[in-house]
Amino acid sequence: MVKRFCCFLGLLFTVVGVAQEMQEGFTYLETGKYAAAVTFFENVLQKYPTNKTAKLCYGRAVGLSGDATQALHIFTELRTAYPDDFEIKLNYAEALLWDHQYSTAVANYKKLVAIDTTSFSATLGYANSLSNVQQYQEAEQMIQKALAITPKNPNALVSQKYIRLGYANQLFQKQSYTEAIAVLSPNLIDFPKDKDTQLLMATIYMSAKQLSKAKEVYESLAVTPKDSIIALQGLALVAHKAHREKQALALAMQAKDRVQAHQRDTTLYITTHERYIQALLWNRKFKTAASLIEELQTQFPEHTTVRTAMATHGMYTSNFDKSIAHYKKMLSVDSTSFDGNLGIANAYRAKGHDIKAYTYAFKTLRFYPRQVDAAGLIHTLKRGHSPFIKQHTAFTFDNADNHAITTQVAVSAPLSTRWTTSLSYTNRQTDNAITMRTASADAITLGTAYKFNNTIKLSANAGVNATNGITTDYTQWTANVQMAIRPYKLQNLSIAYRRLLQDFNADLMDREIVMNDYMLTYALSTHVNLGWYTQYIYTTQSDSNTRNLLFTSLYYSSLQRPMTKAGINYQYITFQEQVPTIYFSPEQFHLLEAFIGVTSKQEKRWSYAANVAAGLQFIEQDAGATTFRAEAKIAYRITDRFKATAYGKYSTIASATATGFRFTEIGWKLQWYFLRAPIFNKKILRLERENALNAVKK
């Protein structure tokens, strides 16, 4: 009996002695000095190779210092040696988390919680593993249980904060903005002024278009010098979302000035300059932005954010090839880059390579499920390639008592991203209240268009027009062939041939005058808001007359929201033969007018456009006469697939009579996308599946 007690006493002294020897290692683990802990416990294990506690601590030190695979190997050996040891099982499960084996960790922690429902470590670990597999609601339930076991535990509260952040972000991606804010709000009670929570809240408010709330969050964020810079970045973005570009630039400039004192914080320094560059681009200050990008490139030649800025500059300046090259470089470094995938998708769309745009938009969603901008791009592409029916009704009348009702129904059916077909039917009824003469015409037109790339597009249509005139009935063919070319960026050129009939009034329809128009059109845009549009038409007619028409317009875009243009138009018309009793055919006609026009963005259900012009017209040798014209339209998007537009036009520019002419047109247009997706949607879905399969293979 005494002998057995002595043996036990000797063992007790040995265990206590070893524990005292390891106290230094315990301190290393508790204070986060994991590298020192690894070395310490390696030495302990050389003296006591079978000591379970030393090996357990060694495994934790190895795992926490970054070698999760080796730690998992150590705990696997311990679990084999001590299959019923709960503490070893806990550490093994935690090592699975370190090794990113989240699903396996969930299964292990579930078993541990079933064994001991009062274990704080097991319950907290189970909550963290559920969070890592994005089962946030279940994770929140487990973290509540952990806090019930150990109230106000700091580690559990921090885990709860990140669970809420993850769940709120998940709801945000689903556009459940109200629910996301409700999930986040308790974080600010547990962690007042928490930066992560405030930043996500501000992002959600901006996406929900609650800009005043986003502004309040950013303003409350500015509690330190560095945080004030982050706040200014956010406030600049809020101003941009509110279409206050000058204010956005002023805020971004403040942030740039303040960040000079924090140049050692590379991330803050670069993101601040990125926001300033964006603000310059929003304000169309392209040269200044390019200079700043060059400076950043010199300082940080391979930084992703700098490359993103270069690509964005290319998008704003229509240098899409440049943007694509930068996005490709970004993706070669990181194939999951959000900016790279979505950016190149938008660049390819701008270039007219829609299949490539689909491909990269799907890739964006593969890495960032339900991402709003990527999903929106796919929706826009699909809608642009979906078949639609368009109905147009117009009522026209003039001061010579000519009246006309024109009704057209057209169907457009894209067969691929490049090839589109169309079919239209038009009926026109005309009469004159004074002469009581009437005429009508029915026309059927079949068309097709093929887009070779963003540079060349060829379109053609041909039709048959059957006219019932005052004294005669006849049938004529009509046609329109056009090649549109973009020779250089910001330039558009088109060459076209058009065969049509004079159908302004009943008398002209009865005369069966066929017009052959040979047209050349050129448009130029610039980065300084100036634009130039000009068109020349040479016309030969079946009555042996010829016409030359030149129209040119120089304008300046002063605002972006609403888009506002103002400028000067000049028009010149000359006919070889003058037949004023039949139609307006002056030897010389000059028109000079000033105009202003506004167009709203097509972002909301309602949209509008208006244009007003006034000037002088000179017919032959007559004195100049004043002219006025105005047109306006308002559109309402009833559903995502159905849009209605009402419009009106008024003009006093000479057309059918030499002087005193007044012309009015009112009407409406209806457009319905009768299919929810393109005809070739199977090809698009196959593209989506291929992207998903590639993700699985990788």
C-alpha cells in the first residue's frame, strides 16, 4: 500500500514539474508568440516525447503560426492515440478550420456539441464552421448558445460580429436591403462605431438608393485622421450617385490632400488616389486623370488598383482595346478579380463582342454569386438580343389642310448576337380637306442586319409598296442598304442607298414619284464636349429631277444629367428643276438655326426628351423668314418588357409650300419584348454551364 502511494506521489511530482517547465510555452501561446511557442515545445518534446500536453500545445503552435496541414497531422496522430479525449477532438476540429476544410469541420463540431452541450469551445467552433460555409442563420443560433454558456465572451462577440457581417452581405447580394440593415444594426450596439459594419451599411444604403443615410454613415465614420479620409472617399461616391459630380471631385480632392500625411499606408494612399481619379473621369477631366495615373504607375508599377484605373480611363475615353489589354493583365495575375472580369465584360460589350461579354459576365457571377452589376449586364445583353414588336401610330396635319394617319407594326428578331432580322407592315392614309382628295398605301418590308464587329455593321431591307392613288393604283419596290463604319474612336461614318416614294400628301402619292437617295453621314465626338454631325444626300427622281441636300450641325454638350446639347444647324437644298406647284423644289434654300435639346437618362420608369430650335430660312432670292420647330417625347416603362412613348412635333420650316408652312405631328409608340430571352438563349445557357463546369474542374 505504501509502495503504491509512493509511486503515485512520484508521478504527481513529475507531472507538476513538467507543467512548470512548460509554463513559458503556455505564455507564448496566450500572447500570440507562435513561432517562439513552436521552438519551445519542440525542445520539450525532445525531453518528453510522449507527453500529451506538450504535443497538443506543439500542434496548436504549429497551426497558429500558419502550417495548418502539419498541425492537422499532429492532431490526427493524437486522436489515434487517444480516441476518447475530448480536448484532442476539439483541437482536431479547429485544425480543420485552419486548413479551410469547413464542411468537414462542421461535421466534427456537430458531433462534439452532441457529446457535450455545455462546451463553450465546441459550440463556438461549431458557430464559426457554420459561418465559413455561409450557413449564417444556423451560425447565429449557435453563437447565441455559446454566449449563454459564457456570457459576454470577447471571442464569441467578435465571431458574432463577423457572422452578422457575412449574413448581411449575403442578404445584400440578394438585394434584401432592409433585412441586411436589420442584421447589421446590433453590431453597433456590441461594437459602437465599428468600421467594418459602418462601411457595409453605407454600401447597402447606396445600393438601395438611400443616399442621405449613406452620407450619415460616412460622416459618423470620420473619428480619426485615417477614418476621415475613408469617409471622404465614401462621401465622394455618394455625391457621384446623386449626380453631383463637382461636389464629388471636391470631396475626393480633400481626401487626396489629407492622405499625403499617410503615405506609408500604401492601401489607403492608393485607394484615395483611385477615388480622385474616378472623380476626375466623372467630370471628364481625362488629361488630368491620365497624368495622375502615370504618376501612380511610376510609384506602384504592378499594383492592381493602378491597372484598374488605367483600364477605367480607357473605358471613359472609348479606348476599349487599351482597357481590354489591362483587364487581361489583371486576370493573368488573379483570375477571380472582380474588377478584371466585370471590367473586361463591359469593354467587350462596348467593342461589340457580345459573346465574350456574356462569358466574362458569367465568370463574374461564378466568383461573386448574385452580384448586382454582373447580373444587370447579363440582363441588358439578353434584353438587347430579345425579339420585340414595335407599334407606331402618327397623326400629321399642316396649314394646307393635308392630313395623314400612319400606322406601322414591326417585328425584330435577333438570331444571334450579330445577325438580326425584321419584318414590318405600314399603312398610310392621306386626305386633303379642301380638295377632298384621298390616297392610301400599304407596305411590307423585310430586313436584315449583320454586325461584323464594333467597326462595321451592314443592314439592308427591301419591300413592296401598294398605293391606291387619286387617279391610279400602282405597286413599287422600296429598299434601304446601309454600311455603318467606325473608322476611329469617337467617329461614325455611314454610306447608304435608299429607294422610297414621295408620300407627303395625296397628290404626291398619286404622281408615283420614286426617289433614289445616295447618302453619306459623318459624326464626330470629342472629349471636350464638342460634337459635329453632317449628312449629304444626292437624290435622283423618276420625274427626272435631282436634289442636293446638305445638313450639318455643330453642338456642345454642357450637362450630363439630363444630357443637354446646344448648337447651330445649317441646311442647304437645291433642285435641278423647280416645280413649285407640285412639290417644294427651290433652286436654292438655306436654313440657319440655333437649337437646344435635353434628354434624360434611361434609368427610371419615366424618361423624356425635348428639342427646340429657332432661326432663319432663305428661299431663292426672297428675304429671310423666321423658323421655329419643337419636338418632345415622354416615355414610361410599364414593365421590364413593355414601354410606351408619346410624342409631338411642330415645325415652320419650308417643306411642301414655299412660305408660311406649318406642320404638326403627334403620335405614340409601343414596344413589347414578347419573349423573355433571346431566341438563341440555349447557346447562352450552354456558355453559362461551361463556365460553371470550368469552375468545378479548377
